[in-house]
Amino acid sequence: MTMLATLADTLFALARPVVHATDAEAAHSLTITALERLPPARCAVTSPILATTLAGIDFPNPVGLAPGFDKDARVPAQMPHFGFGFVEVGTLTPLPQDGNPRPRVFRLTKDRAVINRLGFNNGGQDAAIRRIERMRRLASIVPLGINIGANKDSTDRIADYARGMAAMAPLADYITVNISSPNTPGLRALQDKGALEALLAAVRASATTPKPIFLKVAPDLEPADIDDIVAVAMDQRLDALIVSNTTVTRPPLTDAQAEEAGGLSGAPLRDLAQQRLADFRKASGGAIPLIGVGGIASADDAWARIRAGASLVQLYSALVFEGPGLAGRIARGLEALARRDGFVRVADAVGVDG
Ligand SMILES: Cc1cc2nc3c(=O)[nH]c(=O)nc-3n(C[C@H](O)[C@H](O)[C@H](O)COP(=O)(O)O)c2cc1C
């Protein structure tokens, strides 16, 4: 772990009572503003045990920042300071939009969870393009994923994804097609077989610069949905599936804010996301690479996801509770777990429990 991450963890521990007494979205904005002041990272947490390749992209380590933290691509170059082996920015829509009325992010401290109903608030793809171009000239230490979505008021959502692909692919190492946010009404219907076929065909056709395409799915799927998604993904030669987004279900929760509407993430999502990853592994027979997200808060959590079939993992909510150095601690913990279980590289353990 870098000195900076250690220092940030110490500051986080000191400031946590104040930060957690602040509205979650306001605290997040302050965090991004502080991160913008840091210089870009010059090196990544890596080792021969951790380094891995997916869709032709080299990752220094398999622990990524999930989208939603850096929606507008303000700090991707700074996040490797904290141990992240890749960063996914977004969701970015073609046009800027405000999202839902505030308050719309809720910290469920007792449950180590977050509920959000942000609704793709973002400054739009054009503003992000300018930032990413500048960032790419300064530093590009870890792979950058760009997560694209549709505007809420769009009359042709598939056209929004096609437009996003055309605009963002030249700047990205991979593009994530996000059809699994619960906060844009009707969006998740794009996971249905016919709609998904049309969507992925349109996205692929619009890529002037061919880049790997990942698809991010919801955890709230029935077995038949999973089979359909896998069939379309294979047919369309998708590069990876990201499992999963937030859940609209409510496993038992104790925090007073548990009834807030929106997508639930963090610890209570962990077992559901782990199960869905295993379901996708089983349905695809390992033919499509998987990326595991949802409730990962420790090296043990990440290792279980990898052993169940995840080539990479991502996290967001646990940062709120565990502090900024978490990704680096998980990466180093994965090295130790790989050694313990007799693997030369973490990548050798992908799917061994499947
Ligand atoms: C506040 C917040 C905003 C999010 N925004 C996005 C988003 O814009 N696009 C997206 O694909 N996922 C978004 N997510 C979902 C995360 O990327 C991730 O899939 C989910 O939170 C589960 O991982 P976690 O339990 O580690 O947070 C968001 C999550 C949170 C908590």
C-alpha cells in the first residue's frame, strides 16, 4: 500500500464521525473535490501473482473501482494511489441530466450498506471526453472502463447507447453497457432477450474504434433470464458480463433508512451477488469472462468471488465503511490467499469452485 493510502486511511478514521454525520451525497462531493487535488498516480499495486489479462487488456491487479463513485471521470488517474488495478467511470449519458430529487443516497451504517436512487445524474459525455483526453495525456497507469447509459427522457434508448459507444470507445480500454440501474424507469427491460439482441447489435455496429464490450446486469434475475442473457452474450461475442448492479430486493436490514426506495448495495448484497455470479458461471460454462461486484469488503470476499468464476472484481460501497486503502489491502490479501491455496497466480483460481 502506498504511503498516501495509509495516510488517507488514518485521516479517514479520524474524520469518519464527521463524514458520517454529513449527508452521504455531500460527503461524496467533498471526497471527489479532495481527490482532484492529488497528482495522478505514477505506479500501480501489482506483482506477478496479481497481474492478469482480460479481453486483451493487461490489469496490474484484479481489484477495480465500480462505477458510480466517479460518474463524471474527474479522478480516474488518482485512484491507483489507493490500490485500484482498474477504474470504471460513469454511468455517462449522451446529454447531461440532474437525476432524481435529493436526498437520494442513504448510508445504512448499521447494515454497512447504501441505498441510492440517483437516476444517472451526470454532466454528459462531451464534458467527460474533454477530461479524459486531458487525463490520458498526463497519466494512464491502469485500464479505464467507461460505463454508458441512456438519458431518462430519451425517445430511443438504443440510439443513446450506440451514440455513447461511438463517442466514448476511442478513449476507453473497455466499454460497459449498463442496462441494470433500477433508477431509470424501464431501463432494466433492455435485459429481455429481443431488446438485448437489438441493443448489443446496435452498440457493436456503432463502434468506429473496436473496443471490448462488457454488459452489466442486475442481481434480480430469474434462471430463465440468466440463460437468455448468456445466449445473447455468446451470440453477440460479448467480452465480459459484470455481475451485478444494486438490488431492488430487501434482505433483512436493521437501519432506520432501510425502507428508502432505490438500489441496495454493500454487505447485504454480498451473498446475492455471489450466488448470481455462480449462476452465470454455471449457465455459461466458463465461456464468457465474468466480473464480480456487490458487497465485496475484504480479501476473503474477493477471493470467494474469484474462485466462483470472477476474472476481476469491483467495489464501491465498502469504501464508505472501510476507508480509502481498502482496494490495496484486498489486492495484497489476494496474494496471500493465492499462496495459501497453492496457486501461482490469482488468475489460476478463477472458477475453481464452479
Ligand atoms: C451511490 C452509488 C451510485 C452508483 N452509480 C452507478 C452507476 O452510475 N452506474 C453503474 O453501473 N453502477 C452504479 N452503482 C452500482 C455499483 O457500481 C455496484 O454495482 C454496486 O454498488 C454493488 O457493489 P458494492 O456493493 O461494492 O457497492 C452505484 C452504486 C452506488 C452505491
